[in-house]
Amino acid sequence: MMWLLYAIIGLVIVASLLYFLGNYTFWLPFRSSKLPRVVMLHQVTPHSDASGMNMPPEKFEQLLRLLVSKQSIFCFVSELEQYREQSNVVALSFDDGFMDNYIYAYPLLKKYKAKATIYLATQIEGIEKLSHVQIHEMASSGLVEFGAHTQHHVNLLKLDDETAYQEMQQSKHDVEALVGKCPSFAYPFGRFNEKHQQMVREIGFKNAVSTRKKIEPYNPEHPFNIPRVSTHGAMNALQMRIALAKGRYKL
Ligand SMILES: [Zn+2]
């Protein structure tokens, strides 16, 4: 029966190793500080579990402190082109437009003078959304720029082209009606194809972010599939550093 014991021990060792390499992706190639870090976030609240969708406020503050300690230059996603020659450029981005972005994230953005882009799914149902008053206050602070994320948070790949175009264009109009401008777009669920990238251009967005977990140079010729650094509310300080250095913290 000894062989069974060895087999189990061997499996446990392999599983532990894979788990470790998956959670500490130091083996991924290092990305130069000349490449911008576009960070993807959703909720910031102490009232939900830490997850890929929620970074608790104290963890978000830890992230901001880390970025400030690296002399990061915070810019809006729409400003990535003009910051191309700079190092340590960071564009924080929040998808969907959760009210907790105002309650918990915005005070920290002010405290650390960090800019962020919030992508509003303007007619989304089922979440506690930012109010118009909150949106106005954040926009006029100069620290937050708003982008569009379709009206109803739709998977563009499941729509016919005309409906997809409408969703994207109308969300831009909605954001413009609120704050006067809407230069950038985020694809809901990260689902889109070549045609949708063309639509983003035709509708007049300057650029668009996806959910590809990478750090890449900003390409002004084709800025419609910008990758982002993935985050998780439960990431520890080391995972945070790895994510910012390499683009992703986990497999
Ligand atoms: Zn979304």
C-alpha cells in the first residue's frame, strides 16, 4: 500500500505547486514601467465579500498607497495617449457605476489625488447605481471622468449589429447628457468582436478598454482593445505588486 501513499503525497505536492504558481505569478514576464497600467475595478464596499468584483475600501487604500509610493502618474483612460512618453502611468477604471464608488472610493481618490475613469451602464437594472448628483460632483472635482459601458450592460456578441450600435451610441449620449463628454468605452463582460471595435470608432469614442489581463503599450493607431490589470479584493500586498508588475495576479 506504500505506493498509494507516495502517489497521494506526490499529487498533493503537484497541486500545491500549481496553486502557488497560479496565485503568485512572479514567473510571468516583467512589464516595463514605461507601459501604462490600466487597472480594472468594480465595487469598493465593506458590505460585500472581497472578490474579483469587490475590493474592500481598506484594500483599495492599500492599492492607492502602493501606487503613490511608486510615484505613479494618475490619468484618465482617455488621456493615455498624451501620457505615452511618461513612466509609471496608471489609469484606474471602475466598471458599471456602483454607488459605492462614490461612498467609499471617491473619498480615497481625493485623499491620494488619484484620477479614475468610471464606465456607466446608464440604464442598468439590479444594482445600486450612482445618482446624478453624485456623478456631477465627481465629474466637477476633476478627479473622475465618466465613460460608457452600454445602456443595459449587454453582451454585445448576443445582439444584432444595429442593436449593439444603439446600445453603445445611446450610452454615450446618456453620459454626455449628464456630464458633457464621454470619450471612452468599456465592453461589458469583455465580450466584443472586430465589428464592435469599428463601431466604437465610428460612434466617436477615443478608445475602449477590454478585460484582457495584460499590460501593453498604448497603440494610438488602434486603441479599441486596451487590456487591463486584473484585481481581486482578497489579493495580498505581494499579489498586488505582482499584478501591477505583470498584469495579472492569478491564472
Ligand atoms: Zn460591467
